[in-house]
Amino acid sequence: MKIAIINLTGGGMSGGYKKYMRNVIPRMAINPDIESILCATPSSIDIQSWFSFLPKVKFITCKPFKWMYYRSDDDLKKSLKEFSPDVIFIPVEHYFKFNSVPIVNMIQNMEPFAENIDGNSFTDKCRLYIQYIVARRAIKKADRTIALSKYVKEFLSHKWNIPEEKIGLVYHGIELPQPKEYICPKNIPKDWEGNFLFTVGSIRPARGLEDVLWAMKYLVLEKVNIKGLVIAGETESKMISYRKKLEKWIKLYGLSSKIYWAGKLSEKEMSWCYRNCKIFVMTSRVESFGMIAGEAMAHGCICISADNPCLPEIFGDTAVFYPHNKIEPLAEIIKSVNKWDNHRRGEASKKARERATEFSWDVTVERLLTVFKKAIESFN
């Protein structure tokens, strides 16, 4: 089987997307069912440097995706014609067509389809609506679609009437942390170690940070023994005004000394935070899989999560859930979990690690190949 992977992004790639590529491509490259792989990516992403030599894989560049004026990429089409793939895998929600080759898309981002996200500007709402239209067109025309969770699969079948036989459920794998590979981020107060709340994700309304910030207000008022909240994640230029609004709110309620904006952290710094937080809190309004949830479990975090999709599906019974947008229940749950003794914390941590091992990258690749084979068979 010859597979073309076309990373049809706008020129960037999220951290989760990078981890997906780093784990999937090497495993595909050593699979005996795969003859060769052609991997196309915009030149702004040096994907080839992420890997040691992969003899079955050829890396090329392609034009970035532009929804308004995406022009035909003649060089890419020439490369595809020479490569003659059996199937083309587009790991994002963008439409692509090439001759009579079956196309398999994957839905990574469920944010444009969520109905419970407040706080987006008019511009962001327009951007999300355009992403919705672009994604729906791609999925409707795809020969197969990869769903990263049962929630996504049910959304596609019930909301968009995609036939279930055209949807493949393929969970992400979860990387298990390496021992001693961690570094404390700069400027986190030393006396916070082991006694802070931790949350992570790009800073935007879909992350639901308001929940944990309001909870911190209650915790401070009631003098709960928590040093503070560490927020990790990049703030893109289009989200600076949103972050400033959060910072203004934090200052208004006198919480500036209790909130640490860690910014974008390295994997070793992230690992330190997972290992040293007292409680990990996930407030996302929607996820297609929730790779961050997986990382928290893999590190044995004591987890509290919103009950938004698909977080209960991924965490299973390893997290304590609060009803989304309900601030007081979250604060009460944090107070309760904060009182757990070492034995109970140890049991919960062990359970989280065990849950993380259920998501294997080897299984991910096996199921991916099954979807590719079905796409080829049904197309032929």
C-alpha cells in the first residue's frame, strides 16, 4: 500500500498535531503492509527534522491551505502523479481531490461545531463559521473520515448524516513520560511545588478558563490551602484581547499573586508541572480527543474535569467531573479533592496511569491502516 499524507494546513501546526505526526509516521514506515509514504507539508513546517532516517518516507513541500483563494498546487499534483498513491490521508478538515484516488480526512478540531462556547469576538465567530463550512464540505466529500472519539463519530452520523460505514473510530495514542525528563519552568515560586492547580491549552474561549479562575476566587476567599494556579499555553495574536480581559478580571478580584501565566512550555517543563501540581483541572468546552487529558493521566495527575464532550469518554473514571459552566460545584470539588490523604491520592494516580496505557499509538496505526484499506476496497 502506498500512502500520501498531505498536511493541508494554513502554514502552522498545533502541538497535538505535531505529536500525532511524530508518533504515526515512524510506525507506518516500519509496517510491512506499507510500501512507501509521501508526506507533503507547507515549507514553514520543517517536519523532516523531527525524524531520523525513514527509508520508506519521502518528504516534500506543498502550498498552505487558503480557504478563500486556494490555488491548484501543480507541483504537489506532479509529485502525486509520480508517486501514484493507493490512498490519500488528509489529517485535517480540508477538502482535497486528486484524480480517482480515495481521500481519508480526519477531524481534529471540534471547536467550530460546539454550541456552548461564550466569549468569542464577532471576528472569531465569523472565523469559526468559515471553518465549519470548510470542514463540512471536506467531510461530506471524503471517502472515509477518521473520528478521534465516539463523540465525534456520533456527531458526524447524527448531525451531518455521514453513513457509519464511512466513519472510522481511531483514538489517539498517549505517550508515556520518561523518568527524570522534567525541568521547572522559570519564575514559578519555589513554595508552590506540589501545591498548585495546573491547567493547560492555548488561551482562547474554548478552553473555558473562566471556570477555574472563578473557582480560584472562591478558594482564596475561603482560605483553602492551594498556593495558586499555573496556566500553561500559548496566546496567539488574535487572542491577546481575550487574555487581557482575563487579566483585567484577575486584577479586579485581587488574584494576580495567585495566577501564574506560564506561556508556551517545553515538553520537559510541561512534565514538571504535571508531576508537581496538586490537582490538574481541565475546563475545555469541547475536544475531539483531548490529548492534554491523556498527558495528565500518563503523569498520574489527580484530575478534575468539566463534563463536556468528549472528556468523560477519555478520562473514564479517573477524573472527578463537574457540570460545565457551574463555578461553585467546581470550587467545592477542588476543596474536597484537596483534602484527599496520600493513600487515596496514590490510588487515583495509579488508576490514571493505567487508563493512559489503554491508548496505544501502535493500535492507532493498526486502525488507521484498516480504514485506509476499507477506503481503497470500497473505492475500487
